Amino acid sequence: MNIQERFLLKAIEDKNYISFMYKNKKYTKVKALKLITEDKHILKTQEGNFEFDLITKIIILKERF
């Protein structure tokens, strides 16, 4: 497990909003709901499902939901 996964799991646990880039599109103030680690790492959010390997520039925001 790398450092980004650990920070993301902590954000999910604490119910913090996150921001990130996915396929050159920026997502801001997104509710991270679950990180699935089966064959591929999938991040489930209220915006949809994202492949973790394609996510860049993850920022954990201080705001909570």
C-alpha cells in the first residue's frame, strides 16, 4: 500500500472531501465513499467510480461532509 492509498483511506474514514485530477479533468470537493482493492483499485465517490491508477494530484481537504 502506498502513501496515497493510506491518505485516501484516512480521508474516507474521517469523511473529508477530496480533490484530484482524473484523465486531465479536475474534480473538486468530492465525497470519497470507498476504496475497493480487488483486481484493480477503484475509488467510489458520489461523482462515480474512478480507477486509482489514473488519479493524480490527490488533495485531502479539511472540510468534512
